[in-house]
Amino acid sequence: MNGRNQNRYDMKTLVIIILVFICVSCSGGNQPAQPQVQVDSLKANLKAAEQVIDSLQQVIDEGQMENPWFNTSIEGRVLLRKGIENPEAYIKQSLREKPDLIPLEPVLGGTMRFANILVLGSQWVIAEYEDGHIMGRTIYEYSIEQNGDIRFTELTSTR
């Protein structure tokens, strides 16, 4: 074979290889079911996760997730005597209403707010706060004043 015929042969071979590749890659007509199987699987996983979230929310709403550090009938008895039906929630709300007790300054235009609060017995509260950019935690000592107001004193903080 001379050089010219060899080039034609190589060109024909290259064209045939390209056409075969295109035909093989386009013949995936039998595979659309596979993405649908993946979608169905993800939908099933999402539904299962939503059921778990719903059951956890129901447990929270029904008050079945008790704080092991705060027994309403023991640590909350002073507030119960003052007519406060849910002392733990009252203590948490009292702290939330005092964002000036947060020892961190907000950054980048954020606003510091209390997030998670856990009442630890009849004297302490641990609170987490954040502004969307930075966060910290503080342990506060609390006391109940005669009028039922809660007074908080910062004991220690971490940022």
C-alpha cells in the first residue's frame, strides 16, 4: 500500500470507529428506567426520614423528652407555688427575653440570640447563642425573685 492509500484506509477506519462510538453512546434508549429507580429510591428515603422527623416532633410536642437535669416537681416547686404551670419553659423564656446577657458582640450585621437552652437543676442554665456567624455557650446561675422574675448571673463562657 502506498502512502495515499494508507491515509484513506486510516481515515475510513477512524470514521468507522467514530460512527460506532456514536451509535453505542446513543443506544442508551433502554436506560431511562435506571434514573427513575434512583429517584424512586430517594423518594422512599425522604419519606422514611420525614416519618422519623414527625415522630420525634410528636415526642417533643407531647413532652416525652424530659430534661434529666430538671424535675418540675422538685426544682420547679417555687415557681409552681407562684402559679407558673411550666417552670422549665418559664426559665428558658425569661433568659431568651434578656439577649443583653449574651457576652458576645454580633458580627457582620448579625443579631445575637439564644438558641439551645438547658435548665440544670434549681440553680443553673447552660445556653447556646449565635448570630448566624459566630456562636458561644454560657453557664448562668439563676435565682427566683419574690415577684417570680428570674435573675441570671454569668458564671463561665466559651466561644
